[in-house]
Amino acid sequence: MVKKDIITAVSKRTGFTRENSEAAINAAIAAIVDAIKSNEEVRIMELGKLEPVVRAARNRHNPKTGEKMFAPAYKSYRFKMNSVLKDFIRNN
């Protein structure tokens, strides 16, 4: 499912026009992106949460040359599914 499909589904379920549905989806995405930029956790009750995670620095190696390299620490986000969604996926 791509953004266009989501807009169509929202439009059909709510009875809103495609333009209004697209505006609502774009506003939701913008709010989520703003929260991520602010290093906040994003929770959507029926879906799950995006939480900031710091990946530790570590030594690595290039498998082709065998050269040792250092990978610095970096910030990432982890998605954790809601237990209801997780159970649904397991049972279907």
C-alpha cells in the first residue's frame, strides 16, 4: 500500500473528498516528522510506536578486504508493534 492507496481508503471510509483526505494524511505525516526531528517518541495506539534509539559505536571489518574499521555511534528509530496488531499477525 502506498500513500495514494491510503488517501483513497481514507476518502472511502470517511466520505471526505480526496483533497481533504490528502490534506489530513499530509498533516499527520508532517506531525510525525516534526516529532522525529524533535527526538520524541511517536505512539499510534492501534499500530505501535516509533522510539528513538542510539546505536553504540563498534569495531567492524570490511568482508571483502578484511580491513578493520570503526563505526561511530548513531541515532536511529525502532518500530515496536502494538500487542493487538502483533497477535493479529501471528494468528493470520
